[in-house]
Amino acid sequence: MPRHGYSDSIHHALAFCAKHHPGPVSRHDVHNPLTGTANVAIILSRHSVDDTTIVAGILKQLVDASPLERVPALHQSIATRFGGLVASAVEAAMEPRWDPSGRERSWKVARFEVLARLAGASLRVAEIWMATEIHSCGIALTDIRRLGAEYARSVAPAPPEELLWWHRALLEVLDFRGGEFRGSLLAEFRQLSDQVGAYFK
């Protein structure tokens, strides 16, 4: 069934992010993180995922941007306001920025942890990660086309060779799981990853 605008739960999630976001600048670049959050929601909506996945995808962006000391309270508030299913998906999909001792992992070590988790993650969690990476690729391509590849390199979260490794490794994990995921979502990520890779090689 086609969508006709955002549902109340999606509106609520976007408003919740706007209220609780820790700051106007994301961890890795100067793009407005609330615009990025909305873009992830739009990407998921374009691929006709359910509202639970879209809401969890929105709230993942908030949790990922928040300092460690705020995360437990955010999870509790998310569970209270959006329900246990959304809260569980957000917790499973959040970026593993910290190790069990509370020390912040490097970007690449965190990506190794993501790959390990995605090998057995739910469809919902995998699709949230794909939409997040589609958005990241879109930002990179916009910057490259407007400002040049060197600018994109300067604001990227990791060196080009590590970004290319990450995309290849993520696609390998998703491909290994066969046809579990929406083909359109996986195809869009693959296409955009190839376009980014062509500039960074």
C-alpha cells in the first residue's frame, strides 16, 4: 500500500530527536544531523519498510549522536514512548562506539563490531544500517560534485581506503545472508557505494 505522508509515530520520533539531540553538529561532519535523520526516514519510506523500522531508524541517529552518559536514559525514554519493539531495534542498530568498559572505539574497530553483529541481526536492523549508509554515500557524492573529492576526503570519518573496505565488507555480509533483505534497498546501497568508490580509488 502506498504511503500518504508520515504517520503520527514517525512525526513523534522526529520531534523527539529534535528535542533531545545533543547539538547542531554531528560527530564527523558539519551537516545538520536532524536533516540527516529525516533523510534516513525518507530512504526507508521509499523502500516501503514498516513504520516500526522507520521510527527505529530515526531514533538510532539520535542515540548514535549522544554521549555515553545519556544513552541509558534515552533507551528508557524510547521504550516508554515508542514501545519495546522499537527500543530493542534501536539498541541493536546503534553504532557500537564504546566497548564494554565505556572506552570509545576507533571508527574501524566499531565497524568490525557492526559486521559481527549484522551477521546475525534482524532484517529490521540490517535495513536501518543500509539506509544509514545510503544517506552517508549521498552526502559524500553531493560534497564531491559540489566541492571536489579532496573536500569529501577532508570531512570523511575515515581515510578513503578504509571507507572502501567498510562498504565491501558490509556488502559481503549482506550478500552472504542471501535474499533476506529488500532487494531495492540493497541495490541502492551497492550502486551508491560504487559511485563513491569510483571517486576515491
